[in-house]
Amino acid sequence: MSLSAAQIVSALADIVGSAHVVGEVEKMGAWLNEPRKRFHTTAAAVVTPPDVAAVQAVLRWANQNRVAIIPQGGNTGLVGAQVPLRGDEVIMSLARLDRIRSVDSAAGVMVAEAGVILENAHKAAEAAGTIFPLWLASQGSARIGGVLSSNAGGVNVLAYGNARELTMGVEAVLADGRLYHGLNALKKDNTGYDLKDLLVGAEGTLGIITAASLKLYPLPEDYETALVNVASPDAALDLFQLMRQRAGGRLNAFELIPHIGLDIQLRHGMLDADPTASASPWYALIEMSRMAGSAPGALQSALEAAFEENLIADATIAESLADRTRMWAFREQMSECQSREGASIKHDVSVPIAAIPALIREGSAAAEKLVPGIRPVPFGHMGDGNIHFNFSMPLGADPKAFMAQYDEAMHEVIYEVVLRHGGSVSAEHGIGQLKVDLLQRVKDPVALEMMRAIKFALDPNGILNPGKMLRTVP
């Protein structure tokens, strides 16, 4: 027999203390209100365990009583993995597990608990003369556990990889409360299945990450950053190839941004000044790292070569930290600025890098055919094939009517183009509850069978984030 919300709250209070349990729905806002406000189901309770032992105790009890547990970090996820689906779940916030356990700059590893805010991990790494290069727009609130559980990407994937590639090992509590001791600092460990890679990106459906050993890299002496005018995504692709040839591993980021993004941000006062050299249909934000002992000017030299090959017509190079900050604000505000223009339909997709121009061209044409006057706003990580293919509603449209009529139809149109070009319907945001049905349609059936088998083996009672990623298990 299932427990009532009151029984769940009482039992949790007995396990971790009443100070670490929230049972009143009116007090759950911080844990329920996810960024896109798409999901509105309440939870049976919120529990905030103070340490790993408490996480284990809660999961032992939950497994015995068939109570669903949703692990949550900073509640910044965009596909609803971290918020309730049914209403009888318990949200487990890992926010209190917020210690940096160790930083070893010589070994290039930091051990951070799941509740550490990403920005604080950056500061701890930099204090030791290193960097943890996972860089997100939400880094002031995103937490390590959530970042790893969603296998987050960000703007430095081109040089350093995504969250999975930056993780050396994890500590995690399994569904029955056992603790997996997987923290290590080994670059080579060929002793069986890589269990860390199962848990990273699993969205809390296989275990709850409580700590991780993370890769650190030498702190660059400086960064060279430029905002470059490009005529089209095709021209941007040619420019990217030239930059990669000349910079190699020093090329940190290559972000593609359309002019409409600049227009919106300037009209709504989101930038204190225009960061571009001049008006252009498209811009590429390019950044290279300069390590100690190397001479400055590598980016300028590469841009001069691009001018000579007629790949670009204009560019501005950051001359100060203020310039660099403004350029990155332009890029990082691309999602936020669309809310100033009313409703928007968003897609987090990836294709092979060479297919990006075709994706944008064909996807925009298909969207404009479906909705005359729609405003395409594709932007993102051109260097790793991940484009946030978003669409702002036509000027003067009614936001609610626009979403009701076109949201699902637009997804179908864009995903058809993505899949035709060998792409993925979720590049870095994950599956959560938003894309569960879509995953069943597009994923290889054998892969889905393997995923269900792994889920059942590690969580036979189905208490860990049920209904997320996989709708059902055997």
C-alpha cells in the first residue's frame, strides 16, 4: 500500500530530522519552479540530507517502501528531469553536500561533492592555479551533481569535452542505499565496465551521485577573444576549419550567433554597448587560450589569414576584460533575450559539424513554411555541432495561441531535418520528462532494450526518478 504525503514527511523526519524535510507545498517553490516553467506538478515532500550517510538512509527506506526519489541539484535543468512527474515523488536536494573535499593541482584532479555550485568549483580550481573548464550560463546556480547527471556541455566542449569527459570517477548511492566508491584519479583503469560513464548522464535514474573527481587543467595566462562578422553559416564553417588548423587545442570556443540576437538584446537594453565591429547577418564568437610562455597575437594572426582568404569582412578583438565580458554576455543572453520577444519554441540538437549550414537553411525554410513570419534564432556551439535551434513567434502574435497551435508541429518539422542529417534530438540538455516519448521513437530499439535492462538491474523497484528518460522498465 502506498504511503500518504503525511506518512512520507513523518518517516523522512525520523530519518534525517524535521529541519531537513519540507512537507508544505507552499514552501516548495524553490525546488518546483524550473527555469522554463513547463512543469507544474507538486511533490509529496522535499528532503535535504546533510551528508552522504543520510542520502543512504533515505534511499534504503524509499526502496523498502517503494517511494520515488527525484535527485535535484540547482534546479537549472531544461527538460524536467529534476522536478516531479506524478506528484507522489520526494525531491532529494543535494544542496547541503557542498564541500570541496580536495584539490590536487599536481595530479590535475579535484574532488567535489554533488551540491557544490559550479562557479564555486571554478573558484576553488583557480585558487590552486588551475581551471575546471566546464562553463555554463547557469554556473552561478547549477550544481556538480546535476551538471554530471545531465552530462552538461557548455562553451568549452570544443577544447575540453563535456561533463563525462571531465569526470574521472564518481561516488554514488544506489537505489538500495549501498554506496559505490568510484572516486579515483587514474587516467588509465582497464579493470572492467566503466561504471562512472553509466552514472554520468543518467539523470539520476541509476543512482544518485554524491561526489566526483574532476579533471583540472593548467590555468591559461590570458584569453584572446574576438567577435567576427560572417556572411552565412557556410562561411562560418570555413572560418572554423581555418581556426582549428591554426590554433589546434588552443581553440576554446567557436560560437555562432545570428544578427537577430544582437537586435533583440540592444532593443531591450540587455547590453551596455554594441560588442560587434559592424552590422552582419551572422557573428562568430571565437576564443583561444594563451598559456604561460607563449606570445600573444595568435588570434589576430589567424584572423588576418581569414581576411586574406576573404572568409570574413570585419572583426573586433577584445582589448580588455570589459570587452571580453560584453562579448560573452551577448552569447550567454541568447536564450534569455527571446523571452523579451514573447513565446519561443526551442530545440537543443546536434548534427555533424559539416551539416550545420544545411540544418539551419533547411530547418528555417521548413519552419517559415509552417508559420509565416516566424523568426528563426539558431545559435550555439558550432565547434561541436550543437545548435540551439530556436524560433521566436511572429511579431504581434498571441503567445498562448502560438504555442498551442505550433509547438508540437514545429518539433516534428525540425527533428525530421535533424535526423535526416544524422543528428541527435538532444545534444546537451538531456531527456528528462520532456523528451521521453520522442526518445522511444528515434532511439535504436536494441539500445532501448539495453537501457531498460541496466535500469532494472540497478533499480528493480523503479524508485529512482521514475518516468524520466525511460517511460517503463521490465
